[in-house]
Amino acid sequence: MDTMSSTPSDDIKILDRKTREDWGLGYENVAFKEFEKAMTIQICGNDFYDMKTRYFGTLESCRSKLGISILDERHKESEELAGVAFPNFFDEFSKCKKLKSGN
């Protein structure tokens, strides 16, 4: 908070990875994530973005309940469970990907 409060609003402070981790901010590039979200909504629509968000939330919930990580060889089980809840996700994902690539 001290650093944020002492940095002028027209200035920017780039935090290195260790500082971000020490401050509990993680390693994600939040600006890029927001840009990607805006582009997905613009190209594929808000309904697709909402479905994508719900699908990945369900996927994470399934992994958590099964006690597995994305690196676990059983991760396909959680994808199948999430696919039951969102049977059209992969078709819609493919359509969106084609729109994004201009094909």
C-alpha cells in the first residue's frame, strides 16, 4: 500500500516477479488478461465469454472435488464432468477460435 500510495498516478512502477510473489500478487499479467477478455467478448460475444467462465469454474471445481491438478494424468475425468454441464462448449470454443484467427 505504501508503494502504491507514493507512486504518482501518471507514473508506473513495474514489479519484478519476486516482489509480486512477496506481495501475494501472483505472476499473471492482469492487463493482458483484461485485454484478452475484451477481445473475446468483442469477437465471440458476451454469452460465449460467460459460458467459458462458467465452464472453467466448473472444471476447477471438479478438479478440486476429485483432488487432482491439471498436471495429474486423471485431469481428463474433470474435463469430462465439466463437459456434461456444458456440452456445447468445445463447439462454441472452436467457432470463437476461428473468428479470432479470421478464418
